[in-house]
Amino acid sequence: MPTFAAVDIGSNSCRLKIARVVAHQLRTLHEDREVTRLGGSVFESGLISPESMAATIQALKRFQRAVQQHGVDQVRVVSTSAMRDARNAAAFQAWVKAETGWNMEVISGLEEGRLIHLGVMSGETAAAPAHGRVLLVDLGGGSCEITLSERKRIKDTISVPLGAVRLTQEFLTADPAPPEGLARMRRWIARELRRAHRRIKPAGVTVMIGTSGTAAALSDTCAAAAKSAGQGQGKPKAKSGKKQPIPTASTKTVRRIANKLAKLTIAEREAVEGIGPRRAEIIVAGAEVFAELLESFALPGFRYSPLGLRDGILAQMLAERDARAKSHREFEHERWESVLSTARRYGVDPKQAEPVRAHALQLFRDLHPLHGLPPEYEHWLAAAAVLRDTGKFINHQGHHRHTQYIVSSSEIYGYTQLQRTIVSAIARYLGKSRPQPGDRAVRNIPAAEHQHVHRAVVLLRLAIALNQDRASDVLRVRAKIYPKRVYLEIAPGRTGAELELWSLRKEADYFREVFGRDFLAVVT
């Protein structure tokens, strides 16, 4: 069974989680965490400091040893807010690559929110009810991802710049927190949360789930405060074999603790149960965000979940690799819905694109002994078929170039930046031009994938040639592969197939160039 590793390089800390697939489910083998404050200098100067880089590299080397010891088959390394903002992010990515061999992927705030949602909803079912509306809040070092979920599906996500490290660096420059800095920070938090409230519209939310270190610290501190006040006796015991309830930190308690922490020095905050020495530096800002969010969204409190970004990364790797995994079907549905949503956003009707998509997938399967493309290209080819005309939203002239830009730059859930780049390259070369190594569309694609892109482009061009201004009279085709040539047999529709035959013959030279065989289209 495969073993996966997820590395989350956050603005405050780096985290590692290794899991093995057992009976189509993930079983955790190893976890590690190191506070590196990668975002500390970014939010002041716009640059990652050499000290933070070095500390992160050391943590990643330790993670790498654990990955090797556990015989991991696939590693995915992602970075978040600090790397999104840093002007020297590319230099640090190159350093990580040189030291570990890992490709560090910088994900957007919305993709971060999606992966966190996936991790929580696919893991801790007790904290994530199957029915009702749930607000999921992940407060990191540089940003805060707020996701509205209904029946375990994302309704909307927003990323706001309310990370604990960012706010501390910007407003809380003295110890204890200066009153004027606190006042400015609170106004800033209130403004950003008003924007989030307009976007999210949390009416009917039954549960708020908090993830990350700030949520863990506040949950522990609230539990300790309730215990000392005689409101509880530690963790509730299960009765009659029932699952024990998940403790909830009330809004009133969170506000009281936030106000208390703002008056304490770092040394005094370290002594507060649940905080700890490293969290004490940034807990004032984090607690204020949680208190203001709970109050402004009119929520009674929140539950803490230890699951987060790295769990979402692992869940996605499982869904991509194991078709029998419970999360596979949900992942595929979510990913395809995002493709369709992107098409509609740019004026493309997916129904009109469906015949091209269907023919592209048929050619992918019928000609697989010839093209030998990896299985994932079937999904990418389908996405390119639906999104190929999005560039017309900008301008009909040169729309293939505009399509490449739109697809590579859009938020398409479930697709990494590299995957979106490959999809955009397949959709780019449907006119007169051909892929060249120095082209903008392919320069960020590994050289090993260039031939795959060429072959996928040919398949999509053939599918388009089979659909020349046809409304409903879709042609039936069958491909036959011979040692020196490939035949495409076409059963003509009510209106014939002359235009399609002419279009297919125009693709014969490119087909021969890519596959080394003659291509003939004939009517049967």
C-alpha cells in the first residue's frame, strides 16, 4: 500500500504528516512540527530573512529523514501566506529544491481553504456534522481562511490577511500590547471581517470549527478557565458507550480571555495554561481575531479540530491514487464542478463544449496504445476541452493566448499550479501555432511533460475537427491503429461529414509529426 507525506510550510511553523493507505483509508505513521517564523520578516520588509530560511531548511531536512525512514512513495510540499507575499520566494524555492530535492508549491488562500476543508471533513466526523451549515476557520501566521460548508461541501471561501504573526508584527510592537496598537488592530480586524461577512453570509451556521495552533491554544485555555471556575471537571466522560461530546469554547469565554491576554506580558502569557512559550508571542492577535469573528458572526462558540491543511493534502493524494477510497468520488465531483464553474464565469456554455469533450475522451481511450499518456491526462484533456474558449471573454482575436492566461491564473479547485499550467498549454495550441520549449505556455512545465502535452494537443485538435458547427448531429467515430498508420472511421450524421473530413485532413501533418504515423479519416 502506498505511503504519502504532506509538508505544510506556514508563516509561523512547518508541519509534517506521514500516512499509509490501509483498506482504502489513511493511517497516520508520523507527525512533526517546528516553529520557524518564516513570515516574521516578510510582513515587515517583504522579504524572508536568511535566519528564517535557514531554520526552515533545517526543519525540512529533519522531515526528509523521516520521509526516507518510512519509505514514502509520494511527497507534496506546499507553502502559504508568507511565500505568497515574499519578493524573494523564488530564491527560497530554489534553495529548498537544492537541499531536499522537493518542489515547494505556493498555493493561494482559496486553495488553502479548500484543502483545510477537505482535511477536516474527510477526517473528524464528530467535529464535522454531515448535515447543517458549518463555518470552518483556520487562523495561521499570515492569513485567516474562512470557509462556509453545507452538507460537507464548500459553499464559499475567503482568505483575509488576519494571520497572528502578520498582525503582531504590524500592530503589537511593544510588550505588553500598547493600547493604541490594540485599537488600530481591532479596527483592522473588524473591517476585514465585515468584508468576510458580506461574502460568506453565515446565516444558519450551526457549528464553527477552528483549526491551527491559535485555535488549539484558545480551546485549551478556555477549558482550563472553565475547570478552574468549577464549570467542568476536565474532559467529559462518555456515558452508556456513547461518544464523548466535543468541548466547545464559548464566545463569552474567548472574549474574556482575549481581553485578559492583551494586558499581560509575554512572560505572564507563557504561564497561562494552554498557551506555551512560542504561542505567547502571537496569541494576543490570534485571540482578538477569534473573539471578534465569533461576536460579529453571532456565533455561540467554536470547536477545535486537530486536522488541517496537511490532512487535506493527504486526503487529496489518496483520492487521486485510489479510486476505491471514500473520498475519490467526492473529490472528482468537486474538481469537475470547479472546471464547469470556471467555464461559465467566462461565458462558455459547458453543454456546447460537451461533444468536443466526449470525442477527446474517446480518442484518449481508443488511441491509448499509441499515445501512452499517463492516466491523469484524461482529466486534464477533458478540462482543456471545456475551457478552450474562455479566452473569447477577453477578445476573439488571439483567444487561444487569452485562454492560456485565464486557465493558468484561475482558481480551479483540485488542480495544482502545475496541473493548471498543463491544462492551459493543451488549450493554448489549437490554432496555427505549435508548442515550443521557450514559449510562455510551456516554460514552467517540466521537460519530461513536453511530449505528453504535444500528444494531448493533437487529441484535442482532432476532437475539435470532429465538431464543426454541429448543433445536435454528433458524429460517431471509431479509431483503428496499424503499424504505419491510424484510421479514423466516421459514421456520417444527417448533414454528412464533409466539413469534418476536411478539418481532420488538415491535422494529418501534425499527427505524423507527433506520432510518426500517417493519419487518415474515412467515411464508413
